[in-house]
Amino acid sequence: MSQEVLVAGVGMIAFTKPGANEPYPVMAATAVRIALADAGLAYDKVQQAYAGYVYGDSTCGQRALYDVGMTGIPVVNVNNNCSTGSTALFLARQAVASGAADCVLALGFEQMKPGALGIYFDDRPSPFERFDAAAETLVGNSDIPLALRYFGGAGQAYMREFGIGLDVFAKIRAKASRHAANNPFAVFRQVVTEEDVLASPMIWPGVLTRLMACPPTCGAAAAILCSPEFAKTNGIDARVRIKAQAMTTDRPVSFDSGDMRQVVGVGMAREAANLVYEAAGIGPEDIDAVELHDCFAQNELLTYEALGLCPAGGAEKFIVDGDNTYGGKVVTNPSGGLLSKGHPLGATGLAQCTELVEQLRGSADKRQVEGARFGLQHNVGLGGACVVTLYERV
């Protein structure tokens, strides 16, 4: 049997550029304390913790949490690339749903360096060997950093199939900036226009400009999940629950399809979303707000279709009609998303969780999506893993 899982508390710190950040234990402990305060709980009520980060040595989770309290609980360190934070959330939810624990912490943090993502351990096989081989075959341009090549190549494949221009991706980035202007935790709060995006330095001529890519960022976020009985006993705000959640990994189609969109996880996302909709008994038309993985403007567009927010080939109309923002069908990335808020890899999934919980509580201030009842979260990490989570206001 599976019991209901409530979100008792959430917390995050303002994201910063590398070099402007506190050390990771300080960032992480601060986010945890904010989540505990939000839940109205002391740390000794937490029975398990899952700590997510990508760039760090083993047991960084313990190093961070020992500054909050040393209560002897299990602390599990998690690394699933960009989906690390939501993987920690997935494991925390499972622990509560199964009855193994009544109150569990999911924590994500990242202390990053400037510049493009790269491989740290070059003396052993890379987890991206198959991805690199597919990218080399399908797009070439091996002099471009790997993440830009993957997602730029996926966007290029969409452009070729459906005949859209670079301006469509520029509209997504401009929309992100308008949303982030109302988010005090975002790294970039300056509003940019479609013209600004197109005029920014061209990373890949005709395919990708600098403003279409998210920046390396440092930060932390946390969520506390609990059972209904624990919430009742401890006076927890029980308005938001995790209605459904699914985690998927690559299938052979990721590499056998000859399509860069599959390489970057479109198939994983579609499968996870369908599992969530089926489990919840709702459809994409019921979603009010979405926090999705816009590491590049190209991936936001691809994810619209993967999550069923618009039909295949319908993303341009969806964007041009304003159906991806306030006053449209579904508000996508009200936080400003990774493009404006920033992308501290381990923290991203839990920052998305924080935003959606605030939306469903009605406490998102100027970012508030009016009457939000269902919030959908999409977080993908190449290598690969995709987590889709549906939150409901009860």
C-alpha cells in the first residue's frame, strides 16, 4: 500500500554566480533551516535525508547537514546530473509513501565553477560516450562544449522538421526574463527582448545564442515531505501534496533513432509525463503552472510537446499565442526558469519544487498564477534520468 505524501515545508536561497556564493555547507544548511522553519519543525523530527549534488566529493551531504544537526539519521548522497535534486525528492517521496519514514528531507545544492560543463574524471570511461557518439554522427561540431552541442543539435533538428526560425527560441528567453523580473531569488532579473536575445553573441551560428543558454550558478534548496498522520500530529500545513511522480531513464530509442531530440531526453520526458497523468487521472489540459527544465531555450520548446502541453509541431503557435505565460493556457516557468533563475545542478529540482508549492499555496506574490491547483515539475539529467512530479492543492 502507498500512503499520501504531503509537502510540509520548502526553502531555498537566492542563486548567485560562481564566486559570489557562500561555501556549499553554508548554502545547504541555510536552505534546510528555511524549509524547517516553513514547516514549523525542529531538525530532530526528520527521520531520513537525501542530499543531492553533482560537483563534490562523497559525503558532502553529511558535511552540509551536520551543520544543522547530528541526529544519527540515514543521509544518502545522490548524483543524477541535472536531475539530481528531483531524484532526491523522488527517493524522499518513496520513503514516505512506503511507510518507511514519516518525515523525510530532500536537499539539493551546488557550488559551481564558471564556464561550460565538462568532465572531471578523464582517466576512465565517460558516462557520455554514447551521447558524444550520437552527437558526432548527427551534428558534428565537436569543438562546441558538450551540453551546447547536445541541446543545440536537438533544437536544430526541430527547426529543420518544422521550419521555425531562431526567433521562436528568442521569444522563450524573453518570456523567461519577464517572469524572473518578479523573482528575488533569480540570478538574472533584467528584462530582455526577443531582439536582445538574437543580438547576443552567437555560440552556434543560426542555432544558438548566448542568452539562449542557462548560466552556471551556485545555490541550494530543500523540501520536507511527510505523511498525513505526521502532519496532523505536528500541526503541518497540509494544503499541498505530491499527487503523482515518475522517474524514467533512457531506452534504446535515445541512440537508435538518429534524432538528437531523443538523445537529450524527449522520450524519457514523454514517458514520465504519461505515467504521471495516468496515475493522477488528469491530463495536461488540467495543469495550471509548470516548472520545466529549460537549460536551453531549445529544450523548453521540446518539453512543451513532450509534456503534452501542445501537439507535435505546435510549439511555435503555442508560444506566439502566449499560451506559455500569464493569461494563456499554462504558465511555464513562473520563476524565470533555469534561463533566468540559474541552474545550480543539484539544487534545481528542489528549487522547482519550492516554486510550485508556493504557487499552490497562493504565496508566490507577483508571480502568482491565479487559482493554481495543479503544478507540474519536469527535471532532466543527461546520462540519463528524467523526473516528472505533479503537485496538487488539496
